[in-house]
Amino acid sequence: MTTYVGKPVRRVEDHRFITGRGRYVDDIKLPGMVYAYIVRSPYAHAKILSIDTSQASTAPGVIAVLTGKDLEADGIGGLPCGWQVNFRDGTQMKEPRHPVIAVDKVRHVGEPVAVIIAETREQAKDAAELLTIEYEELPAVVDPQKAVEDGAPLVHDDAPRNLAFDWEIGDKAKTEAAFQEADRIVELELENQRLVPNAIEPRAAIGDYNPGTDHTTLYTTSQNPHLIRLLLCAFVMGLPEHKVRVVSPDVGGGFGSKIFHYNEEVIVTWAARKLKRPVKWTAERSESFLSDRHGRDHRTKVQLALKNDGTFLGLKVRTYANLGAYLSTFAPAIPTYLYGTLLQGVYTTPAIYCEVYGVFTHTVPVDAYRGAGRPEATYLLERIVDLAARELNMDPADIRKKNFIPPFDGIEQPGYQTQVALQYDSGNYEAALNRLLEMANYSEWRRKQQELRSQGRYIGLGLATYIEACGIAPSAVVGALGARAGLYDSATVRVHPTGKVSVYVGVHAHGQGHETTFAQIVADKLGIALEDVEIVHGDTAEIPFGMGTYGSRSLAVGGSAMVRALDKILEKATKIAAHLLEAPESDLEFREGRWYVKGTEKSISFPEVALAAYVPHNYPPDLEPGLEAESFYDPKNFTFPFGAHLAIVEVDPETGEVKLLDYYAVDDFGNIVNPLVVEGQVHGGIVQGVGQALYEEARYDENGQLLTGTFLEYAMPRADEFPMFKVDHTVTPCPHNPLGAKGAGETGTIAATAAVANAVADALQPFGVKHVPMPMTPQRVWTAIQASQQVS
Amino acid sequence: MGVPIKVTVNGRQYEAEVDPRMLLVHFLRDVLDLTGTHVGCDTSSCGACTVILNGKAVKSCTLLAVQADGAEILTVEGLEQNGKLHPIQEGFREEHGLQCGFCTPGMIMTAYDLLQRNPNPSEAEIRHALEGNFCRCTGYQNIVKAIQYAAAKMSS
Ligand code: FES
Ligand code: FES
């Protein structure tokens, strides 16, 4: 029996946001605070010949003009990369220095070149006009396939062919053999275009230093404050970690882009210590476009070998992954261990081989963006599966069913060992697809499609059945794969003398609703009211060391840590209760917040026990006073949510316009704590996924200028482009964590892009169009129709 | 050189001297400390800065503070009356119309403007009204529902 878990409890954090009382970094004002403006490179590749700061330094209000040389003179290091992926032949990953502020060369438009600090934002910006920087422009390369060609401009002299690493997974010989035996091979070259995450809150950071205590505080828009503190102290600035506090207060969306350790975090911290005044920097949106880490950007060739009855025999994938100019915090992991390992999908494909080239280019660094690697894997898999179905004249639903991994719960039946390293925890893929087909009335849509075609209207049905790896991650496993961090998480449960409870968690919420969902679990577990629980996150001075939130890990990893800590609380509290009730522990029963002596009405409440723990007058002799427990939880495996989505689109062949008519999603996240919150995650993910399919693209010209560098050129999805989505769930619990939860943060983005791409291709089948590159803008769709008309 | 302005914000009168270049949104946030109104872009695209000025929704990043001289302004902080949430605020909570909350004040003020002009909007009219407001978290669906909730509540 639960009072809260599983119910659509309204969010407790909402009150501050809907009344305008959220506290985001840019809302913070500290006494004596000054403002940093960052002068950024207008060139993609250039030598910095000279920087003349004399005029800017004397401009009104200016306190300091700082350059990369000043930073180096103060001994500040480069930004570290948190994941090492070596070359196939064992050569170490190329890891060129990632300067906080460029010193002699710039390598992407937007790279910091100088910092102006002034009394006001406007003064700092005005003074930037007075800074004279002499550059010598050099040739640039932006396309990862061109970057590996002989003679391409080098981003880093010590990375030949612009390769950071090349990587492979799977069994090459076995896969080649499978291709020999196949009845047919279906292939596709595709691009998973570069995206800009665009959380609506621009990044911001404030450095604050107290020379009296030598304490440094960094307020930053981060998804993982402890990780930032560790990197800042141990690798970049050499600060004493115990005197540094990192605070991520309310954060306005992250989607991965606020995981990484950014240049500006170092800049404000360094400047605040140097100037002994708080220093604030807030990105303007155009700066966000040029400095937030981008996502995706793959060029891929995929081949699927299969039998004529639709059975998959082998899959081959080759990808050029654009990493941008420098290795961002988790960049190497995204196109490798979060991508190649997902190519099994939900299918029994017996042989898989994937090779990936990680390539430097003169562009903004690329790192995790919602889904991170898994949307890229799903997009290519689901596209090639649909193409195969079309060639064999099978319905896309049928070819999927033919190849699904049979159901397994991970308890009675073991986990599923893939060809690409992972072992899935539990899954029932056909059940999710069947539920989807039924909910959407798929066969009726197929009938309608035929009917409309005869009237000259083209609707398309696009399926995507996906798997993702969440609950990141077992530390030893990721350590063996190159991670330079552990990926456990933590929680401290502090019961106060009145029985109210504060829980300090290592994960971070920036929209996910932990203050509610985690409190639901606590309240049920301790049998107390939701309002008697507070979840605290985001401040390293308060919370235990945690790894933050990304990869849909909060509930599966952080939530599990919290459950463990709650178990410890209950264990100790039961000892106290037994003493007070004068009964052996084995005679007690805990329900709805009270311990009962079994078979009697004799009982004691949770607050009474809490009080006894702090006023231990009548108390078990060998027990310590107090009621507080901490737990660090390292997951045993990843978790593997899965599901099936269906997009229905209509394409106007005259204009190329695509309209999303309907959208259905059935996801399996394991056990669900709050369906309202989970559905919200699904909705948001779908819109982001559709955004990639239809609208969004970070496009560079050949000189490395970002052509889509504001909201005027970069098309964000808008409210009037969407129908009401219909979402449902199946529930296949995770067998290896105490909550049975798998994670729900990214699935929408993973499935929706592929579903919409498949729907558009399906709509255009009568025109012979096999594939439309993303984003499928009216122009691209129209061009694809024209091109295939000319061929036929 | 400061220019003197007088404005009424959430029913309270303010007099201040402002830099003639100062945007209204910075005046609200930095001078009046009303940080509920947010800044999400520099191209007047995102709507995070939406407030009600003389009865109409405006993007406060597109106006100078001096242009607001003499105006009456309502921001998200002024909606709650005597500790009671406005039905739109209630709708956002009930229908889970927000996640990170950053777009929310702008969304709420845009909804306020819409419901004032059109107390009983259709789904399409709501979606159309939200065209100039970006949300990266919610997928808009529950924002639409939140506004429908408020419309129903306000007309009952
Ligand atoms: S901040 Fe005003 S529209 Fe974006
Ligand atoms: S709730 Fe985060 S941007 Fe809308």
C-alpha cells in the first residue's frame, strides 16, 4: 500500500516557479558584484598575433582586462576530458590542451579570447569595442569526413588526420560472414545533424571569494555541482577542495548541455579570487549558440544483411563523429560507449560490427545532448529496419516483430547478452509494440492512408521501437571503458527531532521534479506526510558527494541510494521503537508510520521515535543517539527502458511541408513513481525529437561560421506545430535496483526523431523517395520528391 | 546620465533614474529586484520576458525602461492576490505545465493576455497564442492544458 508512490502528486517545487520566486543563477546579486564580458573569436581558425588592452583597460567602469596569458601566468590549466577512448591499435587518445582562454590560436568561432570585467554589464560590453586583437586567419575544416582527408587543415598539430581516436565494437569477421550468407543487403548513408541544446535559461556563473577565510564559492548553472568542483579544484585551478563550494540553485533546463565543465566557470572563479570581488557572467543567447556544447553531428553508413523472410543477420555501421575543436568533458563516450553499444536495439541481430572515428573540426565542441548517442543509434537502426521492410514489402510492424528479442524479466529468465557488450536487464518489446498498435488503431490508420492516397493526400506512419541504456552507471564497468569518474550516487537522510525529514541528494533537478518524486518515496517509506519531507540538492556545502543528473540516472541511481539510506534509518529506528515498546524487534511491525507490537494495539509513532533519538533519556544502551543515515549506491548494471512510438504525418508534395497529425507513445520505464512527471518528460522529449526531425540544425559554412546562430535562424519547435500526444506505459521492472525503476528522461528524444523520419519516408513511398535528410524542411522534402521523380 | 521615470508595477509606484539604454526587463530584474521575469534570448524570440504593460502582453526585452515611463505593469509576482494563486498559476500546477520553470512566468503572462481577450479559447487558439514563447521542457502539451484549466475555472 502506498499513499504517494505511483500517484500523480502535484509538484511541490511549482509554487516558487509560478509565483516568480525561483532563484536561478542570474537572479543572484552579491554585494560589490561586478560583471564579466567575454570577447570571443570571430574566426574558426586563426593565429592570435596581438591583443592590445590599453584602451579597453581605461574605459569607464572597467576593472580588469584579462587574457589567456594572464590566466596561464597564474598557473591555471586547461579543461580536462573525463573519458578516455583510445585508438584501436592501443595508441592513446589525442587529448590536446583545451585552453580556458585561447592563447596563441583560436579553433572555433566563439572561443574565449579575452575577458573584460567592469562595474556594469554594459560598461564591460562597451569596453570590448575598444579591445584591439590582431588575427591571422587560417583555413578551417568543419565536416568530419573532410577533416580526415589528406591535406585537410589540422585543428591540433599533434592530432594527425584530425583524429582524436578510432574505435570499434562487435565482431568484424562474424559480421562479414553474415553478410556473405545474406539474401540481401540494405544500406543507407545518413547524417545525424548537429543540434544546439538551447535550454531556455542561458548559462550563467558567479565567482565569489572571501579572502578572510580563503573560501571560494561558484554559483553555476550546472547539472552536477560536485563534478564541477572536483574538476575545478583537482585539474584546472589547483584549489583546496574543502574550501571551495559549488552551488547550482534552480537551473532552467539542461538537456546535457549543463553537465560539462565550462571555460566561464573557471574565468569567474579565477577573476573573483584575483579581484576579490564577486564576478558574474551570464550568456547572451548568441553566446550560448557559440559556446554551449553542441550535440549529435554524425556522418554514418549503415548496412543491414537479412534473409528474404525479414530475419536480420548482420549489421555494419561506420560513423564519423564530429567532436568539435576540443574534447569536452564526456565527448569521447557519446559516439562510442553510448552509441555503438546500443546497436543491438531490440532485435536479435546475431552479428554486429561498428567503427567510429572521433574527429576534431573547427567547430564548437560536441558532447552529450538529451539521449546522447542513443538517439543516433536508434535513428540509424530504425531507418534501416524500415527500408528493409519496404524492400521486402513487409509492414514495418511485422518486420520488427519478426526480429524482437523474446521477453525476459531478468529474474526467472536471465538478462539478454547483446553482441555489443551490454547485458539488458529486462524487456518485453513486443508487448510495448502491441499496446501501441492497439492504442493507435494502427490498422485503421493504414486503411485511411490508402484511402487518402487515392485522393492525392499523402499521410505516413512511422514506427520506432527503441531501447536505451540509462541509470548511468556501474563505476567499475565504466572505469574499464575509459571513464575517469565513478558513476555511483548518494543520499543523506536526516530525521529531525520532530520527525520531519530532510534528504540531501547528490543528483540535481533542473526540471525533473525530484523535490516531489523523491519526497513521495520518503513519505511512503517512513509513513509520514509529503509536506514533512524536504529534498535538498545542488549545494556542495550541504549534499554528500554525488555525480549529478544526466543519462536518466537520478531515480535509478540516486533514488536507490536514498532507499538504502532510508533502510538504515528504519533499521535504527526499529531498535529504538523496540526499546520504548519493551518488545523484541522481531515482535514489531511497521506500518503507516507506526511500530505496532504484533497482535496488539500497543504502538509508537515515527516522530516519537525520532524525538527519542535526540532526547535519549530512555534509550537502548548500545545505540548512538541521533537519526541520520547516508548511502552511496553504485548500480549493478545500466537500466534499459524501451518502448514503441508511432508518428503520423501528412506531407504536402506541392510545398514539401510536413505536418505532424498524431503521435502515440508506449514506453516502459519500469516502476513509475509519479505518472504526471513521467508523462511530462515524455512530452518534452517528443517535441525535442520532432524538433531534430523537422526543424533544428546547427549549420556551419565552409569557413566555420555558424549560420544558424540565433533563434531567428535556428528553428525551435513551437506550440502550434504539435497535436496532443497520446502516451501510455507498459511496466517491466528493473530487476537490479531497489525501486525497480529504469529512468524516463530521454526516451522521447530517442524515439521521436526516428518515428517522424520513418513517417515522412512512408508518406513519400508513392513518389519513390527512400530517405529525406534531417531536418526535413519543406525545401528538403520537395527536393527529395523532385529528385526521385527525375530518376523514375 | 540617468533619465527619471515613474512606473507602477504590480500596483506599487516606483520612481527611478535609469540609463536611457536600459531595457525594461533589466529594470524589472536589476533595479526593482523582480527576478520572476526572465531573459532567454537577444532576438525577442523566446517570450521568457513577457509582462503585461498597460493591459497588453509585451516582451520586456524589446522595450527600453524609459519607454515604460508612466505605464502600469503586471509581472508574475503580482498575480497572486492575498495569498491566493491566480487560476492560471493554479492551472500550471494542476496540469504540470512546467518543469524547469524558466519559461513559466512568460507563459503565464502570455496566457493572462490571451484569456483577457478570449476567455474561452480553442486548443488551436491557445497554441497560436503561445507561438512566441519557447519551452524546451514540457513539449507544450501541459501548458495548453494548464490554460484550458484556467479558462474553465475563470469562466465558472
Ligand atoms: S528575452 Fe525577451 S523574447 Fe527572449
Ligand atoms: S519549463 Fe523549462 S523551459 Fe519551459
